[in-house]
Amino acid sequence: MAEPTDETRDEVRPDAGEAIDPESMTEEEMVEAAKRAGEQAAAEELAAERDAQADEARDLRLQVAKLEEDLEAARAEAQAASDRMLRLQADWDNFRRRTAEERLAEKARAAEGLVSNLLPVVDDLERAVGHASQAAEGDEVASQLASGVDAVLQKLVGVLAREGAEVIDPAGEPFEPLDHQAVGRVEDAEAYEETVRDVYQRGWRMGGKVIRPAMVTVTFGGPKRPAPEPEPEREAAGEAAAGDGDGSSGGAGQAPEGDES
């Protein structure tokens, strides 16, 4: 039986979809079939690997997006917690400051009430010392008694001073409507007008607040009081400002020195 030639082999080569009988294939055909099977298997494996990598990349992207959402939510929660903490800290500071101010104000009111209640006692002691001093002239026992009452008065005034109370005794000073209560006017041509002449009852000030004005008489008919002199610091500042203004204007208006031409 004659062997098939290359032309007859090509004519009888089966289709790729048909079953191939290995016994009817030559060695070259078997090698070629093995190559095609290997290439197809490799292509399928690469396609499967690409699909797996694509699925893995998609899952990774989803995980990254989820992590970014979680991170943004955590940042928002941390910012909200920080804001709450700052608000609570500010509220606590305001509460502590307000409480301290209220305690100080309450203490000041209590001290002011105590001092106000003791002022009539101080007035009575002052009048008692004055009368006792006049009546004790030539009487040693009465003089010692007046000195003892005066010592008690000074101790009481010292206690009030430690509580922040100050005596307003404006004899010879300019009349101040906010600190003094005028109960009469006295004509005096030698004293400046609106000067305190007599103090019938001393006033008291506490914490910068007048709790009782001084009862005084005020002079009239005298010369006008001169205007108060400016404070040294303000006067120096005003002179410096004026000097700067003069220097700048003089420098701008003066012509440069040189020969006239």
C-alpha cells in the first residue's frame, strides 16, 4: 500500500472540531496538535487569571472605598467630639468665672451690708468722743474715758478698713456731687467757689462705690477754681505729638540750603 503524500495528508487532515484518531496521525501532526492544545490551555489559563485579577482588583477597590468612607466618618466623629469638648471647656470656664464673680459679688454685698449697718454705731462713737473731749477738760478721769472710747472707735474704723471701707472726709476739697451731699451753702470770699467748708457727717466708700455720701456745706461768692493741670504723662505725650507735627511740616516747607541763583 502506497504512503500518502503531503498533498493527500492536507486533503485528509480532519477539522479542529472533529475527533482525531492518534493512530492515523503522523508524528508532526501529533506535535502540532499538542502545541495547539498547549496554546489553548495557556490562553484559557491566562483568561482565567485575568478574570481572577480583575475580580481581585474590583474587590480591592470596593475595600478601599469602604475604608475611605470609614475614615471620613471617623474624622467627622473626631471633629464633632473635638467641637463638643471645646464647647464643654468653654462652658466650664464661663461657669467657673461666673461662679467666682458671683461669690465675690455676694461677699461684697454681705460686707457692704455689714459696714452700712455699723456706720450709725461709728457716728454715735464719733459724737460721743467729741462731747466727752469737750466735757473732760480739767477732769482726768473723764479724759481717760474719752481716750478709751476713741481707742474703741479707731479699732472699729480699722476693722471696716480691712473690709475695704474708706472714709470720705472732704473738708477743704472741691465739691463732688457723686461723693458729697450738700446740706447748706456758706459765703466765703477767700475760698474757691464750690469748696467743701464743713463736714457734718463723714461719708464712706467701699470697692469704688459710695455707700454713704458725706454731708457737707459748700462755699460760694469766692474766686473761680482754676482748671486742673494736665497729668505729666499726658502733657509729655501731647508735646511729643506736637513736636512731631511741627518737624514734619517744617521739613516739607523749608527749601534746601544753597546759593541762590
